[in-house]
Amino acid sequence: MNEAAAGAEDRPERGHIAKAAALVPGLAHLLEGRRRAGLSLLALALVTLAVLVFAIDRVAATFTTGRVDYWVALVTLIGAAAVAWGVGFREALGGPRARAKGVSQWAIAWREFSRNRVAVLGLYLMLTLYLATLLAPYLTPYEPNTIGDMATTRHLSPSLAHLMGTDKFGRDVFTRVLYGARISLSIGLIAVSISVTLGTVVGAASGYFGRVVDTVLMRFVDMFISFPRLVLLITVIALFEPSIFTVIVVLGLTLWPSTARIVRGEVLSLREREFVEAARALGLSGARIICRHIIPNVLGPVIVAATLGLGNIILVEAGLSFLGLSVQPPTPSWGNIIEGGREYLVQAWWVSTFPGLAIVVTVVAFNLIGDGLRDALDPRQRM
């Protein structure tokens, strides 16, 4: 009786705690001892609240300006709030979680990845960068291309008014770095998607069909790799007018051979497995076997290659922008911001330093994620 009475008294108290935890994202996770998830949700909720409090005028301006970047920022803000409070509310009031009887390989890979603190740090850096990029109109009161009064705003050092100082035209460097991240990250994401898709198709066809197909495709890959990549990029871009579209297409069509080699090596092993032999015995076509049975089994190495390739593409794009062969001013990208401050490294070091640090942090983050995924998706690392 005493235990039953104590339980009855304890249930209302737990109900009140659950209701309170539902109002504070991440609190339910913290009460369960899941500090990483709890602190992540709490930080996301605080960011959304801070934006609403300190940038409410710019949030309201979304409905009057009609600019696409403002609407993207608003959707991102609403989505971040929905994730923070939605997950927290579900965790607080959802009751005990049901345990799955079976665990997928992707769940095992995520568990191994989450144990790698360095890789998780890279993931947090990447998510923070993307969130800041999407919320750029709400995070800064300045416009990236608006030239100020050059007599009074030229080369101002970093301060509370200008967190990263101003450039030779009086433009806020922090604003240009945020908007430049959009260009660099968008080019990297689209170009690596093109590269990985093309490399996966070529590598899968070469490894599965073998013989003449393998010989022809791999010799073409060898010929492609034999050209100096940077010289090839500069030559192709110089033949056309430099633009974002040209850079994306050229980068996507010149960085796929490494992925093709990785996929071919995996497919050479997979095509001799029992499930592929069974698919052939059932009369499935080669294209169907590749799409339905082989490519899903090589996604692990492809994902790793894509993650590592993102950092490489961002570096290449920044180099091309520095040389004036990519995004053209006044549109900001990290490379042309660095080039704009090259002549003033002594008296205005911040103009080139901060976008350079942004490139370093971004590339390191993607490399950390890639290394973590490589370890998590390799079964030999878990033995």
C-alpha cells in the first residue's frame, strides 16, 4: 500500500515535470542524461529566440520587401523553431520509446559516427555554417553590395558595429562573408552532386559489365586524370564567360574520375556476390541489377567521397574566384573577397583574414565529417 500510494503521489509530479520539459526544448533530453541532444535542441531554440528578439524589424520586413533571400530566412527560422520545439515536445510527452527489434546498418553507422567526437564537432560546424548562411538577412543589418561613405567607412577595423570590419568600399565584411558562403557552399553542393552522380554511373557500369566496357571507360578515366586539373579548369572557364553556372558545370564534370574509380572497385567485388547471381538467375536486366542491387550497396564509399569532395571543391572554387575566373564582383564569394583585400594586408588585414578563416573552418569541418563517415561505414573498424 505504501509503495502504491507513493507511486500515485509521484505520477502527478512527473506529469508536471513533463509539461514543463515540453516548453523548454532539450530539457527532457537533459533530464534523461542525453546531454548532447539536449544542449543541441536548447541552443537551436535560443538561436531562434535571439533572432526574433534582436532582428524582429528585419523579420517583419520580409512581408514588405518580397525578396527571396528574406523568405528563405523566414522559412529557415520557422523550420528551426519547429524542429527544436517539436522534438522537445515529442520527447517530453511521448512516453517511453519503443525499442526496435532489429537495427539497420545505417543505424549502426550513425551510432559509431556519434561516438567520434571530432567528427561530431565537424558536423556541428557544418550545420552552424549552413544555418547562419540561410539566416544571413536576419543576422546582419547591412547589404553585401551597398557601398558606404568611403571617406568615413573605408577600412574600419572590427568593432561591435562591424564585427569583421569594412573593405575599401566601406562594405561590411561580415555581411559579405555570410552571403559569400551561400555562393561557395551552393557551388560545392551542386558540383559535388553532379560529380558523384556521374562518377557512380561510370564506375558501376565499368565494374559490372567489365571486358570491353571496362577497358574503354577506364582508359577514358585515365586520360581525364592525366590532364592537370587546375590548368584544365582555367582553360575551360577561360573559353566561356565566367559565371556561377559555368563554374558549377565545369567543376562537376571534371572532378568525377576519383569517384568512378572507387565505385568500380566496390562493384568488382559486389558483382560476384550471391544476391547478384540470384538477380541474374531471375532474368533481371543489367541496368536493373545495377540500380536496385549494386548502387545501394556502394552508397557508403560514395557518401564519404562526396563529403571529402565538398571541401576540395570549395577550395578550388575559392582559388578560381581569387584569379577572377569564377563569381564576378560585386557578387561576394570567399575567393574574390580575399582578392579584394590582397593589396591591403598590412593596414586592413581583416578583409582577407576572415574569409580565409571561413574557408579553413569549412574545409576542416567537411574533412572531419568525411573521416568520421569513413570509419563509421567501414565494418572492419568495428571489429
